[in-house]
Amino acid sequence: MVADRLAALLVGRVRVPLLVTSSGLLTLAYPTTDWSLLAWVALVPLFAAALARSPRQALGDGWLIGTVFFILLLRWLDHTFRHYSLIPWPLTWLPITGLAAYCGLYFGLVAGVVSWLAQRWGPGWSLAAAPFVWVAAEWIRGQILSGFPWGLLGYSQYRYLAVIQIAEVTGVYGVSFLLVAVNAALAAALALGIRRALVPGAVAAALLTGTLAFGLARLGVPAPARTIQAAVIQPSIEQSLKWDPAYQAETLRIYTTLTQEAGEAKPAIILWPETAAPIFLRRDPRLVAELQVLSQEVRATLVVGSVDGDRSGLYNSAFLLTGRGIIAKYDKIHLVPFGEYVPLSRIIGFVRRWAEFISEFQAGVAPQVFGEEPAPFGVVICYEGIFPELFRKFVAGGAEYMVNITNDAWFGTTSGPWQHLAMLPFRAVENRVAIARAANTGVSAFVEPNGRITKTLGLFERGVLSAGIPLRHGKTFYTRMGDLFAYAALAISAAGLALRGLRRSR
């Protein structure tokens, strides 16, 4: 039987190569390869192995798959460590492997739970529980230890618009749920045989059909009629030059020239990237005055990323400037651990000496919606765009379009900036809001409310993007209710585990 031969493979010598290969295939589903269809089958060995192994063995198998996957996915961090830290190569791979092992542990926990449930409920029910447990694990990974929701399974489908439209109800977690359901159904067909897999296969097919039907219907809805003309500038300034005092005048000249070029399209707003001003903006009245004149010249509001400071410390901020000067400011709320602050700094604060990319910023207090005419908008800075709950707070607070300013120069020409961009289509669909993205070295882009990435400027291209972007009307289910789908998956998973434990004790 196929099931018997598969079981022999999954407990034999070929098991580890098979699991590692599946990790590589899953990585290929993400940018920049973007072989997204592989995500629909790459987890089949994980779930099939979980049925043939003990819970502890399944946890180890899943941990192996997850760790290898994240090492490959996050390999762009090696560029950052090699160029901007004192850690010698190949020791740069130690922190990367540590982070990958932590993220990969969640794969292992899912596999262990599936195996554990199979022993009591049978393989069919355990595979039916897999999508719920997976979503619960993804949500938890995005919350604890500051959260790191990078590489969520659903993000692999950012190019398939018909698939991702359900995010307006479920968030990105609904797409992850669907992918796991299909993988689990295929695993059931291989491990249990076609006849025993008819029910999970039918359920997965119904979920996929319903998702596509909903997506196609939503894609047929016209975009909002109200629009705003916006422009983003991408200066493409190397990180090594960005804060060099000798290059400061040239940096500002580049920004001024690009802003004047952007003004030719008569935008209402022009966006500069994160930490665009290479000085403390509010401490330089002369620069503020120059930006006032520039705003009057191009007849547009400017959003300028810069560092700010007060008695409490330093902030990574976005300033709103017009001909009247600075009229509003937003301080970044969700900081990057070991990038913008050091957790447990009293104990491990010495790591700041190892890398120049480690700063010591203070976190902002609350989301800030800029109410300047012609439409209110919110700004998320860099890393904040990967947190669905934080992003939705700006839209729930009245933002009619969203801005993302970032500086991915730390990652060079690797896949990191493209992976970063691939998450924004989900933020757009979740809230049905257009997004304008300004990046220092790329990738700058416009994202429509349906998640379609329209105009882009590639890595280390200097230039301007201009577009009319639609203004949001109404609020989606996700904007109103947030991660309710993830909470439900978490509750169902917890209830299933509790019930399994109770039965075992009896």
C-alpha cells in the first residue's frame, strides 16, 4: 500500500533529507523566487511524518523543518551582520541560526500536537485540527517576546489576489489556514489512502472554492472614486554614507532635487523615507525653514522621517511639514529588538558594541492619524508594517490611506526588502486601504486596496513614483474586529488540547 511505503520512508533514512527538502521548497514560495504554488504542498511531509512518529519525534521533525526554513528565509541577515557588525564570518550565522531555531520551534509544536492528537482521536481528526493549531502558533509567534510575525505562511500568496481577499475578514491568518488545510488533506491522501481522505479532501476543496469565489467577487468591486495624488521619493543613499557629516549637504541636495521633480506631478503629499533627514530635524531651524520653502514651492505637504529627542530619549519619528513648518509628528511605537533597542539591556547591553545598527530608541505612546487636508492618513515606520493589529489601529482611528516609510539599506540587494514589501498587500486587503511606501534604497511602491502592487522602484534605483491613490470608505470586518479569526483558532486549539488531556487522564 502507498500508506505503508510512505510510513517506511518517514521513519527510515530518507526521512531527514525529505524533510529538509520540503523546507527548501517552502522557502522558494517567498520572494524573490516567488514560486508561491509550492506552499500548497511543501508541508505535506511534515504532517504525514507526524502521523507516523511519536509526539516527541514529530516535534523534532517539525523543529528541523522550521529551523532550516527560517535559516534559508532569513539568510539576508548575514549581509547585515557582515557589513555592519564586528562579528566575523562565519560566526554571523550564529545569531541567525538562533533566531531560526526559535521561529522553527513553532513548526515543531504544531507537528507534535498533530501527532499527540492522532494517538487519541485518530489521524483524520488530528489533521483536521492542524489548520487551527498552525494559526494559533503563528499568532503567538507574532505576540510574545515583542513578536516576530515574519514568514507567516499566508505571505507566500501575496501575488495571488483572488486568494488573499479573505484577509479582509480573517487577516493573513485565514490564508495560512487555507494553505495548511490543503497540505493536511494531501498528507491524509498519502498517509491514509484516498478513501479515508475523502472527507478532509472535500473540506479543503470547499474552503479553496469558497475562498476563490469570495476573492473573485471582491476583485470585481470598483475602487473608491475619491483619490489623492501622492508621490514618493527614493534617494538610494548607501547606509555607510547616510550619516556621514561630509555627505550631509549632498544628501539634502538629492532629497531637494527629487522633491522638486516629484512636485511636477502636482501631488498633494510627498513622502520621504525613514530617517531621511540625516540630523535631528527639530534641532535645526535652518533645515526646517528650508523645508517650509520647499513645501511652498512644490505646493505639497511633506512627510519626513527623522530622529527626534527629548528628556526621555531618542525617537524614530515621522514629521508632517507644510509651509507653516512642522505641524505634527508620530513616534514609532513598535521598535525592532536588537535594532532599535536591546531587551534586558542591564544584562546584555554589551551587545551594542558589536553592531552599528543597534540603537537605543524610546517607543512612542499611541498611533497618530495626521488630519491634514485633503484626507487623514497614518504612517507606520519600517518594521511596524508587519504587525496587522498595530496597522489596523490607524485605520480604525480614521486614516483614509496609509503611508509606510522605511530604510532597508541595511539589507543590501538581498531578498529581505522584497519579503518586507510582500506583507503590505495583506495590510491593504485587511483594511481595504491604499498604501504608499517610501524606502531609502527600495523597494518603494504603491499598493491598492485589493492588495495589488502597482508601481515600484527596485533596489538602489534613485527616482520618484507618483500615483493617484483611492481613499478608503467604510471599515472591513477585520478593521472593526481585528484578529478575531486568530483568537477563534487559538480557543479551538486550546479546547482540543484540554479535551485530549482530559480523556487521557480518565
